[in-house]
Amino acid sequence: MNAPHELQSRLVSRPLPGAMLQALRERFGARCSSAAAVREQHGRDESPFPTTPPEVVVYCESTDDVVAVLRLADANAVPVIPYGVGTSLEGHLLAVQGGVSLDLSRMSAVVQLNPEDLTVTVQAGVTREQLNQEIRDQGLFFPIDPGANATLGGMAATRASGTNAVRYGTMRENVLGLTVVTAAGELIRTGTRARKSSAGYDLTRLFVGSEGTLGVMTEVTLKLYPLPEAVSAAICHFADIDAAVRATIQVIQMGVPIARCELLDVNAVRAVNAQSRLGLREAPMLLMEFHGSDASVKEQAETVQAITSEAGGEDFQWASTPEERTRLWTARHKAYFAGMQLNPGCRTVTTDTCVPISRLAEIIKLSVADADASGLPYYIVGHVGDGNFHLAYLVQEGDAEQRALAEAMSLQMVQRAIALEGTCSGEHGIGLHKMGFLVDEAGAGTVALMRSIKHALDPKNIMNPGKIFDW
Amino acid sequence: MNAPHELQSRLVSRPLPGAMLQALRERFGARCSSAAAVREQHGRDESPFPTTPPEVVVYCESTDDVVAVLRLADANAVPVIPYGVGTSLEGHLLAVQGGVSLDLSRMSAVVQLNPEDLTVTVQAGVTREQLNQEIRDQGLFFPIDPGANATLGGMAATRASGTNAVRYGTMRENVLGLTVVTAAGELIRTGTRARKSSAGYDLTRLFVGSEGTLGVMTEVTLKLYPLPEAVSAAICHFADIDAAVRATIQVIQMGVPIARCELLDVNAVRAVNAQSRLGLREAPMLLMEFHGSDASVKEQAETVQAITSEAGGEDFQWASTPEERTRLWTARHKAYFAGMQLNPGCRTVTTDTCVPISRLAEIIKLSVADADASGLPYYIVGHVGDGNFHLAYLVQEGDAEQRALAEAMSLQMVQRAIALEGTCSGEHGIGLHKMGFLVDEAGAGTVALMRSIKHALDPKNIMNPGKIFDW
């Protein structure tokens, strides 16, 4: 089900009528491109799937632009794939039914910042790093940080999270409202700037995580947080992964409000050492961060130090200057690319299971045993405070056997996660890659209910068709 | 739009076929009742609407029972209204199209408690107090606490929150998964026990807040929290409401992780004094609670004391023994009934607006001026840390003029909240009462999208028909 050759069977020809292309060119001029290089760039993501380009790419600069494209697409029953900066991991952006790639990266304005309410509204193409740069001098930050510098529209679409989710939640908890262009080209708004609401169906959270299959989010209203008074980071090494995970479980069960709690296995440590010259001891480690007042940060760190030490942790070390912290976290965020650089010519097959915290040690142990036995290079990074981790298998591009081996291990891990009452995807989404897993996890009846919502909101199946579940 | 006489125009006759009644009686025996007293009890809630009884009440004891009723209802296109303990406030439970009231209060088992993962799965009829009693000796608690001792199914259905939401979020953030019986009588599950997931559409949050209009939630999986190491409560009086609200705004903007921050106006203080003999000074007050380690609680309280004192707060007083705290919070939770007891023969028209925190002082000030000018008795209690407050107008039962006056002020307040980028309902839901408000707030296009979901999931309009929006 998850082998790459399956992509062929999912391809559907839905040609874009010449009159529509003409209309797009008239309205968008140079912002409408059929150049091969542009189409190819928009027909792939960071997944190992082969490039599957759209027929045309349209660069939108406003919600009105999006409405114009959607009206044409609706009238012509042509697929539309919203595109941010192309960092998704599960094949979300592949134009398996052709159509228009709707590039929103130029919609990069901060629309309304309300520091006094800790809210901001941004256009969908604003990236998380840009946002944090623009709000920093107000003493604010937005915590959700997938490794890549993704757009906030893309992060909302995949219900992204990252290293801070253990304390601040995911995009699910941090999107207050949306401006959406529906499949019929109508403009609607969901939510308000109020922190909570019981007013009707929670459409905000229906669109968050819908992976572009229900409409196009053009503006996103987000919760912000005051920059903590004090921040400190610490690392701690362990003899084996199991000990590191057991320490994490205890930290969470104690209710320590830790802001970040990341696991790197020895392979990940080697990769970031090689790329960023960190000189870290090559052993499994936890990379942690504490936010709060001076006293609270000190107290949290002392509690965690006691727990890790009891669990066999060694070399508990502080990184209290901002420079040291930035260096460590930048290295962590680059682990994905660091891993690939260690293995030139490789693509990455990444797992994304998330389980109840007490089951984490078990699933990691079994998965590591499989990976070791397979002989494939791999590394593990994990948002272990959430019960979420990524095992990345590195496979030679074009090596079908390696790819199949990695996919088989990934499948097995997902089955384990489901048996342990967890999920096949903590934060990357379903895309093309995990469509089969979603049925295994949620059941056919639940997926049928999702499908009936899709049919109701997008009766012509134009919004990112062929993703999440079959039509 | 919101006057009580409007109820008449919403009544629709959908008779329950004799054969279906027969089938219900055969399966449920004494658990199927058409007695007038039972029907009347199930045809009202805490709203001021007149009782509108269902044709029959069925007491379910299992998910299978619910499936059986839904299959019959689907086959006969008969309305079904899920019922917990009847504490909703917006007319949710009125059988405006007749049909079956599905009483879930006997589904009161804790199905699966996983203290090591901080999760629990309960049947929908478990109340919040029962849950907290059953998990306390594990060192855990569930924070969401609407005033009433509601069922967790009912709380999920209205996306309830309460006094702890400022720190712990609402039902939106704290439901991990659901067992749902669909309108067609099919059993599905949403979510998992993992803390986060990107696996497909967020059906969990679609059902949370859907007020029984999309299906019946029979089991709810919830996040739990370790009981804080230290808890302390404090009260502080202010010369006027404005000063109290300004202090609150600053506490939130500073990022103090306050666990509860409740406003009582002088009328609310008088009511709880009269009911619970608290001897509180009769002035507007904040009732606050701090959770954390000893050091962190002390630090939070010191910061808040400094802020309130600068804002003109007086008499900052501690309630550090559990008994004192319980007494204060019990009084706060009983404010609704205390208010009614001060005014025998009254019904309450309660507002529920929630605005961005910086707009809170403004909307309260204007609303208080209106209420003072109206001559109607009223009181205010507010989850002001969230920007949410309730102004309760007390109207003589059956006095159409008073009722109309209260509804007109409520309408005006909602229009203000919407203009201030807030919501008509922070936590009570839409029900019958706020259907017009929802359109004003969300817009016709957004409500049409909600309606298309309803049509897709409940094509015969049998699930709590006539609520939230028109068919």
C-alpha cells in the first residue's frame, strides 16, 4: 500500500481546459507559469515520492487572487493544490490529478498584530521565522516550530507541531480563526480573536489538519505568548535510549511544565556533530528547555536533573547563554538535513508515530531492534515529551529494495503504534504516504464520515484531490 | 429574534410512529417512559424557555442501547435529543420537533483510567464531580468545571469550560477522542489516546461543541493533570469593576500562569454572601487561584498582588487552607442559584460573550451602564482571565416585558462583542437562544458551511433538530 510504485495507480488525468489557462494568464500574467522548472519545483515535497508536477503554477498575492482561481477551478472542475514553501513530508503537494498549484508564499504580510491580546493575524505565506522576527520586539513569540521554516498556512494545513508542543500545544491549540476560500470560491471566516468560543461547529479545527482538501486558508489568526522571563537549556546523556525515554516519561508524569524535551539517538548526535561541529558526546541524549521566571526555571531544572540522574543520565550540562542555546536548537532542527548529508544520494523515509507516553519506551525499543537488524542507516529524533518520535530510514534514491525495506518497517511501527492506542501521524499528516495507515487507525466508518464531509464541502473534488483518503 | 414567543414558530410536528414506540418498549421495558412528569423533566433545561417535552424518554445503559435507538430513529426519521443531567442554558434540550429524549445519565462508568498517561475514558453520563472523586487518590484531577455538576458528555457537547480554562483550556483542548453513534446508528471512534495527532480530519473537535446535532457521544477520552503540589487562593476587592478588569488584563498580558481568575460584581458578592454566609466585603472582587510548586505559587501570587495593588486593589487576602478554598469556590459555583434565590420567582437570562482580553473593560462597562439603567436586578460573574463573563438578568417568570428588556440588552451586548472581534458564546453554546447571534457573528456563508456538514452527517435531520442553525 505504501510502496512508491503505488503512485502510478493514483494518477488521474484531469486536463485543464485551454480557456481556463487563458483566463489565468489574462488575470495573473507572469504570475501564472507553465515553465517546466517551476512546475517541477511545485510537484514535490520532502517525501521520497517522485516529482509529479501540476499543469500550471499561479502565484497569489491576495485573498482575491485565491477567490479568482477557485472560481475558475470550480467552474472547470480542475484540481487546486495550495502550496507554501514545499516542506511537507508525506507527498501532500504532488499533483496526482494535475491542475493548479496555488503558490501562497507571496502572501507574506502580518495583517493585524494585537500584542495586548496576545494574538496576531497573518497571511498564509508568512513563515514561522518571519513571524517571530516581526513580533520579537513586542516581547512576544509563537512557539510552534516544525524543523523546517514552514509557512503558517502550511503548518495549519498539516496540524504541525514541533519541539515546543509538550508545553504550548500544536497548531490545533494555537489557531484561533481562519479566513478560508471554499472550493466554490466563496470567502468565509471561522473563529474570532476571543480565546475560547462555543459558537457553532468548530470549523477552525476542521480546516486545521485538512491538508488543503477542503478549501484554501488565506489568513490565520494565532495565539501568541510573552517571551519567558528566563530560558535555560540542558543536555543529558544516557547509556541507552530506553533510559532516556524512561526519564522523559517520569518528567511528564510529574507534571513538570518543561518547554521542550527532545531525544536524539547516537546516530542523530553523530549527524549534527558532523554538520554543526558541536562536539557532543556520541551517546543517546535528551535536549531540554525550561521557560518561566528565574525561580521557576531553576526549580524545573533541578527536578529534571534529579529525575534524569536517577534514570542513569550522565553529564547533565547547561546551555544558559542564548548563543549556546541557539547553536544546540539549530543543530536539532537541521537533523533532518544533517542525516541526509551523512549519506549522500539518500532520500529519507520518516515515521511519525505518537503513542501514550507510557508506551513510548516499548515502541522505540522494538523499532530500534528492527532498524539495527535491517542494516539500513537510520537515526531517531523525538518530541518524546509528547510520545512522538521520528525514525528516519535513509535509502539510496532509486533503490527499490531499500525503499521497500524501509516502508515495511514503517508499516510495522504504525501497526504497533495503533495497537498501543496511538496514532500513525503525530504531526506530519497523512498526505499520500499514510492513506492506508489512516484506515487502519481510525476504521473504515470513521474515514467514511471524513469522506462525507469532503463530498459536502468539495463536491467536485477539486481541493488537493487524492490525498488523506480515496474519493 | 430571541424573544421567547419565537419558540412557537420553531415547533415542528414529527409524530413518532406507534410501531417504533412499540419496538422501544419491547427493548427497553421500564427504561422507556412516556409518563408526563418524566417527559417534562426532559423537555427543559436551565434556560428561561417554556418546557417543551419529547414524546418519549429512553434511559440508555450502554453504547449498544444508543445504537438500537438510533437505528429505529433513522428508520423512522424521528428526532433524538441526547440528555445528560439537564444543566444546559440555551434551550439545547427542548424537544421542538418532538421525538426521543435519550437519557445517558445511567452511562456513568469510568471505562479506562491510565494514570501513567494522564488519560481517562469515561461513559458520557459520568459527571465532572464523580470523575474527580474517582481519580483523586491517583493524584490526578480533571480541571474543566462549569458551575453545574454536568456530565462529561454534555460538557463535550457544548464545548464547556469554566473557572480553570485560563490555564487548562476548555473541552476543546481536553478531549482526546470519542466513541460516537452516528445518525445512521453506526458506531465510530475518533482520536486516540496519544496527546497529539495529524491523522485526518479532526472529527473529535467537530463533535465537541456540536450540541447533539451530529451524533451521540457515548464515551469520552480526556486528558488529566497531576494534582498540583501547591494550591493557594486569594481574593482582592476593588472600588469598581473597571479596576478589577484592568488588573486581570495585566496579569494575563504578563503571562502569569494563573489557574483561575474570576470576577464577581457587588451583586454577585451579595448573593453568595446571602446564600453561603461568607461575610465578604460587598464590593467588586477577584477570586484567584494559583497552582504549581510551593515556590512557583508564591511567586505567582506575589506578582499578582503587586499588579492588583497597583490597579487599586484592596484587602488582598489569602485562603490557603483547603477548607477556606472549597468554601469560596463552592460559593462561586453556586452564584447562579444564589442569584435566583435572592429573587424568588425569577428566571435568569444569561449572557456569555467572550472578547479579546484588551476589550473586556470596555464591554463590561457599557453593559453595566445598560443594566443599571434598566432597573432589572442583575449580577455579573466572569471568567475574566479568558475575556468571558456572564451578566445574568433576573426576570419574573411569565413577565414578557421584563424578558424582552433583558433579551434586548443581551442582543446589544452580543453586537458589541462581535464588533470587538469576540464571540456571542464563550462556553454555553448556541442552542435555541443564540441561533440569530451565530449568523451575526460567523456570517451566512460560514453557517451555510456548518449546515452542509449537518446535511451530510444527518440527512434526515434527526439529531437534536432545530438547534444551532435552521435546517
